[in-house]
Amino acid sequence: MRKATFILNLILLVFLVMSCNESQSKKNKPNDQIQIKVTAKDILGNSNYLAISYGGYRKSSRDFQPTVGELKEDMKILHAMNIRILRTYNVQLAQVSNILKAIRELKNEDPTFEMYLMLGAWIDCLNAWTDRPVNHNVESAQNSEEINRAVTLANEYPDIVKVIAVGNEAMVKWATSYFVQPNIILKWVSHLQALKETGKLSKDIWITSSDNFASWGGGDPQYHTEDLTKLIKAVDYVSVHTYPMHDTHYNPVFWGVFGKETELSSLKRIDIAMNRAKNYAISQHDSVASYIKSLGIKKPIHIGETGWASASNGFYGSKGSKATDEYKEAIFYNNMRQWTDQDNMSCFYFEAFDEPWKDAHNKGGSENYFGLFTVDGKAKYVLWDLVDQGVFDGLTRNGKPITKTYNGNKEALLLEVELPPVKNKL
């Protein structure tokens, strides 16, 4: 009897151990982890979810698409600096689908990994980027295919895609190669909103269009149209672009040092000029907010794009407004983060990494140097503190560790910093 009882207890013990092991094994499987559902409403305007514009292109042509492995490298780097939302620009090429694959793989490898997407769908007018006459009142036939691709990816990756942006600077009239009228953007925004209503797209995805502040009514009255009003009502939030750096050349009313400011130290002069640049950006945001309010509409506003290049051989460099260098870039980045965090706005800062394809025919062109990192993974001055803190330890880009530009020599960096121009009056 005792022997039978002993055997029975032994069997029960073995069963309990096996059950505990199986339970623990299930807990350790990434796919069995409880996933917290995060929506666009939770993310946008939340300073715990820093946003940035991202392109992973490392060559002077987009014919060279970044691999999933290369994209995973970048995702780890950005995640380490608390970036949680990426903005992309089109789904015509393989990059975006590969970004989504990279993020999913990283999430499967580590259930605590978080990264979300503001997915851009590129919109063009008829004959854009061709040698035929463009027609800004008629859209490209490719637009419907682009929207369909965006919807497919959003439905395939609902845990990652949280925003769809219809067009990028697609309504601003200086985009003469491709801009369209607001009714075309409205058409596709309304289409996506209808898909949400019918359950063919998640109701939690927010729909917007990302465009210059003037296109949203913050500038020239020529943009104040009935279709724009309808569009503002149709989007879930307004995504505004503001670029004080460009206006150090095109509209330099704020750019320079004035009066007794010339008696200050060089770095203090730069601080004052960059503070004016921040206030200029704020004024453009406020002009959009005022216009929307004048229409009797309440709508969230976030910064869809802003940035400051670290180099230029043209309008913004030593031969022009003397605006571009890593020191000023760092000040602008920090100023914009401080302002938008304080006002509970997301800021999709442009951009994460330098992309040499942007101005492939001019290696010194400013468009190639908006990144916080160089193409080969060097952290620009704005990120030197993070390097010192060990944030990027063990991470690589193109197999190389993350190091500082200028070998971390601030004096060498400052030798290339030029002072804003002296002006008579503000």
C-alpha cells in the first residue's frame, strides 16, 4: 500500500514539474506575449513616442534598396535613442515593405521592441516627372495603385502602421513638378475614411496629408478654398511642415544679428539667431491654427516635417546665408523637441540619416545632409552626448560602430561654424 502511494505521488510530482515547464515555455515564446494595443491617438502628441522621418538609403540612387538586415540595424539605433514612430514617404519601392518586415522580425525577437509607422502614400499630378506638360488639375493614374498598396500594408501590419498620410507637399504650389489641387487629396482621404467606416481598414488608423504650412491655409490666401476646408474637416489631424532653414535664404526676415547683439560672443549670437528660427517655425504653426479656428473647426495639429541641414555648398552655406553646420543643427533640433514636447505635439523631425540620393548630382547639396547621423553611421554633434552615455554601445551601421563626427573634437567642429549675417534692423 505504501509502495503504491509512493508511486502515485511520484507520478503526480512528475506531472506537476512537466506542467510548470510547459507553462514557463509558453511564457517565454514571443508570440504568446500579451501585446498592448497602441493607437494613433495614444502615440501622437505623446513625448514618450518620439517621431522622426526615415529613409534607409545608403547610396546615391534609390536603385540600391536597403536590405532587411540593414534596416534592422537602423531600427535598433533609432529605438536606442527613444524613437518610436517613423515617417515614410511612398510605397512604390521595396523600402517600406522591408521596414515593416524588419520591425516585425525585431518584435518577434524581442517582445518589448516598439516601433510604429506613419505610412506615406505619394500623390502626383498627371505627367509628373516626365517631359510632357504637367496638368495640376488632373491626377496621375498611379495614385490609385499607391493608395491600394498603402491599404494592403496597413492591413497586413496593423500592429505597426498607425497613420496613413496622403501625399507629401502635394498641394504646395512651388512643387511645380507634381503638385495637385486639394480636391485630389480630399478624394483619397475620403476614400480611406470610408474604408475605416466599412471595416476594410482599422478604425484606429488616423488619416492625414502632410504638407507645407501655406497649403494648410497658414500663408497666401490663394490656398483658402472650399476644398481645403473640406479636407481639413476630413483628416484626423493636420500634419504641418515648417522649414526656417530654407527661409534663411528665401525669406530671411528673422535671420541674423541686430544692433547690440553684435557685441555678444559668437556662440551667444548663434543662440539668439536660432531662437528666432524656432519662433519663426512656431509662427507658421500658429498661422495654420488660426486659419483652422477661423473656419470653426477643431483639429489636432502635429509637425509632419521640420529640419536643419548640417552642410550646404549653395544657398545656406558659406556662400549664402551661413546657416548650415552641425552646431546650428543641434540647437534647432533641441529647440524643436522642447517646443513640441511642451505643447503636446509630435514632431517628425527630418531626418534620421543622411541620404545621398536626395541631390545625387551635387554632393555638397543641403538635401544630402539633413540627417542626425551620417551615411556611415557617425553621430553628428546633436547626438554626441548619447554616444558618451553608451546609448549606442554594441550597435552598428553597415557593420561599423556608432562614433562621433569630428572624432568628438568640438573645437574642430566650431572652426567650421559661421556667424549669422549682421543686419541693421529686425
